[in-house]
Amino acid sequence: MVTASAIPGTGHDTWQDLWNRVTSNVGLRVLNWPTNIEDSDLIWLHTTTAFRKNEEWWAEFNASFFHKNSGQHPSDFVAEVASLIGLTEDDNETREMVTKRAELFLRKTIVGRRLNVQIENGKVVQLPASGSSGISAKEMAIPFNVVPTADNLVKISAVLPPHFKGGGLVETDMKMVEPEGWAVISDIDDTIKITDTLSMKELLIHTFAEDPRPTPGFPDFYTRLDGVLNKPAWFYLSASPYNLYPFLLSFIKEHYPFGQPILRDMSWMSVAGLIASVSTGTQEYKTMEMRRLIGKWLPKRKYVCIGDSTQTDPESYAEMYKAFPGAIKAIWIRVVTGVDEAEEKKKNSLDRFEKAFEGVPKEIWKTFHQVSELEGFAERLKL
């Protein structure tokens, strides 16, 4: 039998992987041939949140699978990005960073992989085989041997073969969250991170050619909000593709309160795909995810939603305010300027905001340019 370990370093599908990819793509996932972890796989085990359901602790476990060496030769992609951002031939340092980020972005997913996950102070759970996007996801009861207290972080770890030579994020955290209290749903790009999504050139520069930068004032404000709301549950909801998961997780851990990143379950392997992911279908995607958070996972929590004007955060948050009466206590929208004047004229107009928030009380939503304009707003939530 041909296995991935028999052809190391190629990043090619085995015949089982190829069968699983084809059957998944034509809607016949029932015909998949699930395969176990190979020694050279790249695995990302995603951070998650545990919640109570029917007196039990539940969580959605997510893992994604890639051929470890499949992103090692991204020359065409790097050349395209370099051309679009105006990178000079002699700027070797920036080109090296673009190449490194491109390797992350271009990794080839594996369809049909299954993974066992060890719960700290608990049993092992089995995830289903990964789907067409290379992601395995399952919401299930958590088989604890010793149930931890709320607000604890619980380690979850991938169960790996004895001679595993792959890599990735094979251990991560699960946050235990009680039913009641506060929760914050925050966008990432152009809200807490400078991305400039209204400009393709600037988006590519911030994503591939420089270290990520937090939006001025936001780390301190989020730290203060975390304290005022007594350690709320944090969710970082972004339309960015999950190819960027390790990149964004590291950024959040460095600058912001611990929380679960939720990214789009799509593996875009082109510049056009990246642009599409942050500009197409974002309202439908975000409202779908928020319906799970507010409607299923933590329906008794009070929510603060924070976003920006570049995409559809106003419309998405307003839709959820109406869908779940009384759940969302505040919506704060950062007005992004200085990127594309023509686009900003439409995105930042009073007409746009009033239309988006029609039916939402004025005291619920606020637009702001600098985070300092929110001074005192967190404290008022507790009144």
C-alpha cells in the first residue's frame, strides 16, 4: 500500500487522500476512506471554548491537516505578491518574510484524516475525518475524569504516532466558560489589527510583508474591558481564511485577552482567493457563526460586539441584535480612514450606518475613529 510516509517531502496526495478529495468535492463524502495520522503530517489543533449543555460540558473540537512540505516552493505566488506590492529585487529581508508567509498560506490540505485528541484530566475523543477543506470538526460532550472549575484553561493534545516528524500546533487550550456573564465578539482585521482591507496592496503588505501591528490603543482598551466585565468569554471572529490561523493566533496571544479565533473554513491558495475571503459573503458567514455562539453555546450571556466599517460588521451585528432580543448590550464600530477615500466615502457615511442600524436603539451602537472615544463606555455596561 502506498502511504504518505513512503514518499516523504513531496506534499502529494496518496491514492487514499486523492480518493477522499475527489469524493468530498463531488458531494460523496460518505464514500471517504478515513486515514490515520502520518509521520510527516502538519496538524493545527484549534483553540476552543467549553460550554454547558444539559448539565454537561461540551465543546467543538477542530483540527486541520496539511502536507508538511507542500508550501515550500511558492515562487510564483511570491513573485505575484512582490509585483503587486512593489517589492524591489534587492529587498531580500522582506522577500524572505513574504516567502515564509506564503509557505503557510499555500500548504495543501489533506482530506480524510482523522485524529484522536487527549483531554487533560479526561479521556481521549475521536474527531471525524477531515472534509474537503482539510478541517475536522465535531461538537461533543467532554469526557472529563476530573471536571475543572470554570474559567480554567484545559490542555488538549493531538495523539500522535510514536515517530511523528511532522509539526504544527499539536497542543492548545480549551477555556471553560459558565453559562452566565459577559462575552465579547470582536472582529480582527481593521478592528484590532491594522490590515487596510480596502486596499489590495496594503492588505498584501500587512499580511505577507511585515510583522502584524495592533490598532493603536486597542490592547490597553481590551485589557481594561476584560477587567471591567470580569473576564468575559472572548471570541475573535474574522472572515480571514483559516490558512492564517497560526499567524493570527500568535498575534492575539501577544496583544489581547485569551479567546477563541474563529476563521473562515476555506483554504484559499491564491491572491484572488485571499481578497475574496475578506470581501465576499462576510455577512452571511459572520451571522452564521454568531448564531451558534449566541443561540446555542452561550445563550444566557450578555454580548458586546466590536468591529469596523470596512466590511459588513454593522449589518451583521444589527442582524444579530434583532435575532436575539436582549442579548447584545453594545455594538462599537471603528470608522477606518486613510486607505481608500472613494470607498471610505460610501463605507463611512451616516446613511450607511443609519440604514444598517435601523431598528437598533441609538444607545446600543456607536461609531468611533479612535478607541479613546470609548472612554467610560465599558464601565457604563455594568450600570
